Amino acid sequence: MNGRVLYKVTFLNAGKVYELYARRVSASSLWGFTEVADLVFDVNEGVVVDPTEERLRDEFAHTRVLHLPMQSVVRVEEVDRKGQLSIRDAGTGEKVVTPFPLPGKPR
């Protein structure tokens, strides 16, 4: 491990389960909220490898600190390395963002 703490934060948002990575997670100064800061995204120039990561990066592009209601936080894990980000439907657990359609497959 490189000595920097990394957290995987899973939370509910608008009927979806989001998974993000952050360097700081703590109790917020706002009562009843969890503070998530220093979000971690892969910085790839050019080709988009993961459309989910791009969507989350765009959604949280100008976010310095997330203040999540404690009830929406499902899990906070301290991890060794960053994995794939995801957005899932809270009811079914299926991924919301799908890869680009393949040629020959109907939409």
C-alpha cells in the first residue's frame, strides 16, 4: 500500500446505489451527515474506458465535499486499491449504466 488511506463509500441516491472512492470520510459538522471528501477517479486522456466512471466524474466534477445523510450511507470500507465504480438500481441490483451497444445487437 502506498501509505494513503482509501475508502470505498456505498450510498443510496435517488433509488440507486452509488459506489465511490474517497481519501477522507468523517462525521460532518452538519448534524446527521457523513462527510466524504477527496473523491478519487481515474484520469484517462482520450479514450473512455468506463462510461460509469465518466458519468460519476461528470456528476461530481465540481464537488469538494459530499455531505451524505447518515441514513443513505450503506457501507464505508477501507481498501488497499481502487476498483471499478458502479451505479446500481437499489431494487434489482442491476447496473444502471451499460456499456456501448455492440454492432449487430438490437437496442
